[in-house]
Amino acid sequence: MAALCRKYRVQPFKVGPDFIDPGHHTKVCGRTSRNLDSYIMGEKGIIETFARASEGVDFCVIEGVMGLYDGLDATEIASTAHVAKILDVPVILVVDARGVSRSIAAVVKGFSEFDAVSIQGIILNNAGSERHVKLVRDSLSGAKIKIPVLGALPKNTELLIPSRHLGLYMASENDLDAELLSGFIEKHIDLEAVKNIAKTYTAPEIELKEPDVTFKVKVGIAQDSAFCFYYQDSLDSLKRMGADLVFFSPMSDDLPQVDGIYLGGGYPELYAKELESSRTREEIKKAADSGVPIYGECGALMYLNESLTTDRTYRMAGILGAHSRMTDKLQGLGYTEAQVVSDSLLAKKGAMIRGHEFHYSVTDCDRDACFAYNMKRGKGIVDGKDGIMEHNTLASYMHTHPAAVTFAEFLQLCERNRV
């Protein structure tokens, strides 16, 4: 992406529900990266997001997730290969060459014949000497594999990104040099060959429709280092339905005059002290008590609760009758499917919502806690339930996407409660 961005307009994409990698893409490309997830979004959602985001660009680069064929359980759903087949895009296979040579021919042969995916190039990662690379090339040739090696990347410790409990550090926390990135790629990858592969692609045609109903509302979006996990598609969906988005920091800003509030996931556990000391915490509580619709996901759930325990216990917004505490063990990871069992600000009773969860915290709820979801897949908050409700506030461990559930119910409630 960095190398292509020197001369071209590049639209980045990420397979799967990840929030962190797209941030790095966005920083490098200067265009917001989009997620492509066939489990949550479905085929139509993927094609629509791809079509909207790729308009007017020179190249699109889709970063895969895990191995090419790794998907939901033992299926292809949500895999990089599934997305590649939905969009009919050519694939460049990145192979870890550390400590192997001729075996790579077996790996490439297996990958190329396993499914109907168009693998048109190979990049060797963690490559060794020139002799090592020649051995790999000769092995591929000897096995009569005609997929070309587009380049070989040696190990480069200057380009390592540190990680924490939820994954890599955010793009805002790293100062990776775009020139260093692009220079490294230009030295070791045949970019002309990459571009020639991309030029063979023709995107699927789709008629992009605008929403049937729009709303005249202002929605406050919590956005700072504590609340930073949002799908750009979610924000765009809100705007297409007429919402005026007002961004603010619960750590440092006053709560703006808005008709509803949306708090995404992130790292409230790293900023619990700042969140506790900010008067915005009390302003959000007052807004909730007055009926302002508030929707929160994952990290926002911990913030909207009574307290959050990390190195000590911190007071949070106190809207929901629950207390969260961080643990050293992963408590929830994977795709989710929730049945709505009680009308909520996101969906009516009976609806099914798909999403994902990823958290190290545990949330203990009051006995009279009211839940919106029964989890058909995933863990949720407790006993297979997720989505605590209080007043017009709903918060869950589940992250979702507008292709899985629109924000129409939320915006309608915002409009109804507008002063």
C-alpha cells in the first residue's frame, strides 16, 4: 500500500472484523480502510462496500486474515478465499519462507489446487539469502508450478509493530516511516508485476441504493484513544440516513448537544483514571436519565457500567447496573449471532443480529439486569445473554455492522426524543 501510494490512489481493505489493521492501512493510504467480512456482512454487503469504497481509485489492496482458507469453523465462510471468490479478485499468496525451501512448492501446489481461487503471484516472507530464494524458485519450476514469485522479503526488525492484549498497537501509537516501508517493498518486490495482475481485474457491477427513510438528528460519536473501534461503514450508514455526526472525547470534551450517543469499543481500561476524572462521565449519565438514546459496544459497555476494575476500581458512567473487571485471560473471542428477545434501540424482538466479540474483561450484572439478546453463537455477558438495557441505553460485548442490522431503529428513537 505504501509503495503504490507514492504514485497512485489506493483504497485499502481488510478481510475479517479487525479494527486495528485498518487503522494502519488508513494512515498509510490517506483513505479509510474498509472491512470485508462474509459472515457478518454477507455477499451483498461485501460487494456494496467494495463498490462504494473503490470508486475513483487506481488500485485496491485487500489484506487477508489468517491463512487463505481459514474461515468460520471448518467452512470457507469469513475466510480470505471466500471474499476473493465473492469479488472474483486475483490473489497474491504470501508464504513464510523461514527455514524451508523445496517444501514451499508443496505448499503452493496445495493452496493453488485446494479451491477455485485465482492465485496469480507469490511473495516469500522472511526470506534468507539469494541462494535460498533461488532454491525456492527452482523448486517451484521443478514442480511445474507456473505461479510467479513476485519478490522475497528478508526479515526487517525496523518494521516490527509491538502488540498488547487486543492485538497490535494502534496506528496513532506507531511512527512507522512510510518512506521506509515503500522503499523496502520497491527494493524486494516487482511492483510492475503486481500492478499488471491488478489491471486484469474487472469489478462486479452493482446498483447502489440510498436509504428509503432518513432522519434529521445529531449523533455524538465518542472518538479518542479510549473509544476507537468503529467500522467506517457504520459511520457512513448513519450519515446516509441523515445523521449529523458530532465527534467528541469522553476523556477531555464536554458532551455536545446531541439527540443520541454512540460509543464504540477500544481501550477504556488503559484510560480508566482519565475517564473517571472527566465530568463528561456525569454528563452522559444525565443524558441517559433524561432518555437520550445511547448505544455502546464492548469497551463502551465497561464505561457505561457502574465501575471498571483494573489496577484499582474506577467509577464509570453508572448508567447500567453492572461492574466490569479486567482479567489476564481471554474471556470472549469469535463470531456471534444474537436473537433479539426484547425490543431495543437497535432492533425489534425476534430479529437476528450477527457480529463478533473480543475481550479480556468480565462483567457482573445486578440481579434485575434486563438483556436484549440471547446468544445463539458466542458468549455474551453472562449465561448466554448480551446487551444490557436501561432507559434508552443499550450496551453489549458484541460488535455489529450495518450490513447485519441497520441503525434505523436507533435513529428513529433519537428523532422521537429530540428536544
